[in-house]
Amino acid sequence: KHMSKIKSINNEQAQKLIKDNKELLILDVRRPNEVKESKITNSINIPLDELEWELEEIEEYKEKAILVYCKVGMRSSVACSILEEEGFSNLYNLRGGILDYTGELE
């Protein structure tokens, strides 16, 4: 049975992950106009529809933890599937997206 490399986590778990994992990549897959309004502190933005073409930007994170988020958690789960296909092995999907997130925003 294929074990998924994707863990779905909630707001509290995400905040703990960010606090505990200094190497974490926080990946925002929303559109740039959404990111302008607010984003999770220290996240980088690669919109979902560009992700497959921008993978070399995050290549060094193949084995490292990546927290992926969007607005409500739909696009981020698609993004996680793309990344899993491409061999990324430590993926966290933020359930409920930035709308549910109560941690630090910038």
C-alpha cells in the first residue's frame, strides 16, 4: 500500500511545526494579489498554477519539511499531490488554510 507523504494538519499543529522546525519551508500557493493582503510570516509564494514550472526553486527541500497553505486548504492539497509526485517526501498541508490560521502573519 502506498503510504502518502502528505500529512494534513490543523492550525495549532502548523504553529507548533513552524516553532519547532527552523529548517521548515512555508509555501504559499495562492495568487500574488491574495498574498499582498496577508501571508504567514517567512513564507514564500509560488502560485499553484506555476508550481510545476518552479520546482527547481524548492529542489533543496525534497527531504526537508514543507508546510503548504492557501486560502481554505483546497489548492494546497493539490499542490501537495504535485510535490509528492515529484518526489518531495515531507509534506504538510494546512487544513483550513490561512483563513483558519491564528499564528503570526505579515
